[in-house]
Amino acid sequence: MFETLFSPIYINQTEIKNRIVYPSMGLLYSLDGKLNDRYFHYYSERAKGGAGIVTVGPVGIDALGLGIAGLSIAEDQAIPSFAKLAKTIQGAGARAWIQLFHGGAYVKPIQIGGQQALAPSTIYSEWSKSHARETTRDDIQNIQEAFVSSAERAKRAGFDGVEIIASAGYLICQFLSPLRNQRTDEYGGSFENRTRFVREIIEKMRLRLGPDYPITIRMAGNDFVPGSNTDLETPEFARVYEKAGIDAINVTGGWHETNVPQMTMSVPQGAFIYLAQTIKNVVSIPVMASNRISEPWLAEKIVRDGWADMVNLGRVLMADPYWPNKAQAGHPEQIAPCVACLQGCMDEIMSIKPVKCMVNARLGFEGERRIARTNRSKRVMVVGAGPAGMEAAFRAAEAGHQVDLYEKADRVGGQLWIAGAPPHKQELRRLIPYYQEMLKLHKVQVFLNTEADIELVKQRSPDYLIAAEGAEAVIPAIDGFDDLRVISAWDLLKNNIPFGKKIAVIGGGAVGLEIAHFIAAKGTITPETLHFLFSNNAESPERLRQLVFQGSKEVTVFEMMSQVGKGVGKSSKWGLLDNLKKHGVKINTRAVVQSFQDGILNFELDGERRSTPFDNIINATGSKSVRKLADALEETGVPFSVIGDSFRPGQITDAIHQAYLAVMDNL
């Protein structure tokens, strides 16, 4: 089905069984720079799943360049544990790669004992919020030696190849960038001088590793930072890399500090593959494409149509490490989808916490979380077919139990239909067909339009019951909120109820901001229309931008707290707020709504009483658990668990993880 994707390819003299690469991804499963069992189980799972290359990293080459960002191979003492990991990956069927890392000015002083980080110039870093120390020539030589000696250790450890990181705004990017490199010696100024640092690393590494050992590099296809390198300059970097001795180029997007989203749901699938093609056009070595490549058909198209020779599946293989095996077997519908939520990966690591995954409760717990096949099948009743209920139902059936799933609505999915309604959130709905397939595959009996009550429980008499009844909107005690012009955010997202022009959204949390975006986007042109108008020069770029963001509604958000965005992930919040600004959404903080009478919203803003007319009020003030059945289950004597929003309103991540653990611990 995906013949090109699963065809072999060579990097230098090393054969890779297919075109799929698991790239280096920060995990934070240790803060001491050392490998542990959690890493071994994690990487083994990605290799077992069918990837051609599994990349370990980022792996630091010295103390100042690493901080607490990841693992370290800066000393010979690390070789035995890395040798064990390389052998583990290879034994599971993949080629073992390692990414060598130096963060430069991105390393925060707090992460390196209060010392200053090293950079090409003493420039303030927006990422670390600090000034780095300019590298001396001795520093440069020491860092270059650290890269090369670390690569030698990786080779001695048995890794099939090494990758140099020259992307994301880290040290090598800083040397390459005219924005960050303001040196006046032979390592700054001209193109030749700015590329000297990385070119010398590659040349020295090639000399000491030998001609046949694979050396690859991960580069930014476009920094996406004003004043830095664009995709007009980066092909020249690629030429330098190839000439210096690089065997394959891994192309990704911009720096961490870019204002152009790189991984969120707002990024269309395959949006940055053009960067890989730009590099492929100027080199003769294999090129890898990155970022938002989720579907097997897209990965196949990228390789088949010549955009790139290989594809990186990072968070995709976090969500489902067996993506390659399932695709190759002709069952892409069974792949647990990465929906680019970033809740468990980027949001956690930005909070200096270990990475987890919304849709994969085993990620990071591969050695601990496993649902065993039962020796005694039980009759299990699951109530509620939202994400928690569907996860619990298919996991219980997968374990060998007889499972009945009850849903009062006429379709499964629960709040996924609501959560996936706002712009750029539609990928959440990809979970619905996935779960439908899993329910079908594991023969779960689904009863729709059936509200499970105590009488039904007594009638069916299950051996175990899992209650996942969900949540419902809170109606605040505000005068006039029984007016027909006051609409629940949930009802609006679920049913797309018609509403007026001037809209007030009450509540500036995750739901409030998402629904403000949903409303503000009404009346804007579609991507297809934008493409048509642009390709035919029908309107000026300025007018097109106006048509993209200027809709038919006026939206104002009212939030009691001093800040909005509670419940929105760190990695997504800035993009959402930026979109609201572009759409002209007005946000009032410290705003206390008092009443809604005769179309007038009365509120207090910074201690001043005000009144403003609105056509409709959208209530997005929060939710509460539904426990109609759960609170009555004690009298039945049936063992049970309460999961998801029925246990406590939270994120989809919480619901899915609770469901998995409920099955693992109780069945």
C-alpha cells in the first residue's frame, strides 16, 4: 500500500530498511544526564514499532551546552550504557542513531549553576531571557573537540550513525545567523566565516570517524526569525554540509523563538515539506522532511513525489510507536492519531516535566503500564462514549473481557465533537474514527440512544462497571442568564446555533478563548478561496490578509481574573492569543459580569460600572461533573470506577490516562 515509504535506502554505506525516522526528541526522563530503564523501554518500543532509524537525543557534548536538557555522552563513563541502548534498538529491528547537542545561548543560567551560557556573541536571548558569554577561540576549539570526541564515543558504543544538531536556534544556528553572530574575526561576518564553525566540526568528525561512518545533520530550513536566515540562504548551508562530509540532511522548521507555529494544530499537515524540497534540489545526498507528517498517505506522497527521501515521525511515534508496522500491514485506520495537541509533550517539557502523550497512556511508562490478557473474562459495562469511555471499553475488550458500551446520544465521541469545533482544533475529531475502529476491532457492543440508569445496571448485572458520564456546563448565578439570547458555549459548538453580530463571551479560560476564535472566524474566507484569489492576482496581499482575519462578527471576552488562558497549554497559548488579536477580538480582564437585561450587559471593569449592548451572550464559565449514575452505584454492589470528567473536569489527556489505568488496575 505504501511501497515507496517502505523501500530501503542507504546513508553512506549503511542500509536503512525503510524511509521512516524517529528523530531526536527531548524526554526529560532523567535530570542527571544519564540513561535509565525508562529510556531503554521507550526507545525499544519505537524500534519494535517498525521505524527504520531511531534517534537517541538530544545528547549533550559538554556541561555548558546541555544544562538539564537531556542526556550526556561527554565522558567515557557513559559509553557502556549507551552501548547497551544502541544494542537494544538494533535488536528491536531499527538502526540506532544519536543526536549530538549544544544549546549555546538557549541554555538558561539556572540550568548550569548560574554560569553564563556560551554563544558566538554577547547577545540577549529571547528564549533563555539572559545574556550569553562570547566564545573565545579556545572555547570554539574546545566545543569542536567535544562534538568530535562525543561522536567517537557514539561510534565506540555501536551506534549506526551520528547527527549534529544545527537547527531550532541552538549554538550552530547562532553561529550561522547574522542576527546572533556579530563577531569580527574569522568566525563571523561573511557567509564563509559564519559557516566556518560547523564546517570545521564536520571535517574533523569525518577525518576521525572514517569515510564510511554515517554523519548526518539536522538543519533549520528557515529560521523564521526576522533578520536571520531564510530558505533563500539555507540551501547554501546544505552545499557546505555536503562538501564537508555530511551523508544526509534532516530538514526541520524554525527556531524555538519564532512567531511562526511549527507543531500546533494550526499548522497544516506537511506545511514545511517545501523546506526539505528546497534543500533536496541542491544536494545529492538523502534529505529528510519534518514537522506535522501524521498520515501514511502523506508520508508516502512526500517520498514518492520527490519532496524528500525520508520522513521524520516524532510526536507521531509517541502517539503510536507501531505506526510503521500498522501502515505497512495495510491497517492505517488502526493507528492512534497524533492530533498535535502538545499537551503531554511540549507543554510538559516546557514545565521541566517528563514527556507523556494524550492518546498514548503508556508513553514514558512502557516498562510499567501494560494491560495483561485475562485468564477469566468478565462482563464489563462502560457508561459514556466520550474519550474516557471509548478508551476504557476497547482496552477492556482488548484484554479479553466482554464489554458493553452505553451512550445516551446518537453517536459516540462525547465532547470530542465540541472540542474539535473551533478553528485549528478539528484534528481532535480524528480520535473519533480511531476509537470507532478500535471498538469494532475488539468487538465492543455499543448501545446508542441509551441512558444507563440503576435499573439497567441491575438488569445487566455486570462484573465491573466503568462510569464515564462526562461533564456539563455550569450556569452562573447572574441575573438575566435565563434569557434566550444567552447561549451555552457547549451548545453553540455542538449545534452551531445561529447568533447575532455583536457577541460577548463570558469566561476567558480555554473554552472561552476557543469559542471566541470560533465566532471571530465566521465570515472569513476559506484557505481554498485564499489560494484562488492569490494565484489569480485577484486582490492585493494586504486585502487578502484582511479577508482572512476580518469576519462578520464583533467579539468581546470578559474574564474575572487578571489573565486569560487558564487551561490552555504553554505551547499553544501564544498562538491562540495571537490569532484572537489578528481577528480583532477584544479581551477584558478583571471584568465582573453583573447582569444581562434587555440586551444590555452590565459589568464592572477595574472597579468602574459599565453597560454595553450585545446581541448574544456566550456562557463559557466552566463545567461540572455529571455523576447521575456514579453517585448511585454503591447500592448495587457492583464494583466500579469513575473516570474522565465524571471524576473531575480536566483535559482529554487526563480522561484517556484514567481510562487506561482503570482497566489495568481493576480488570
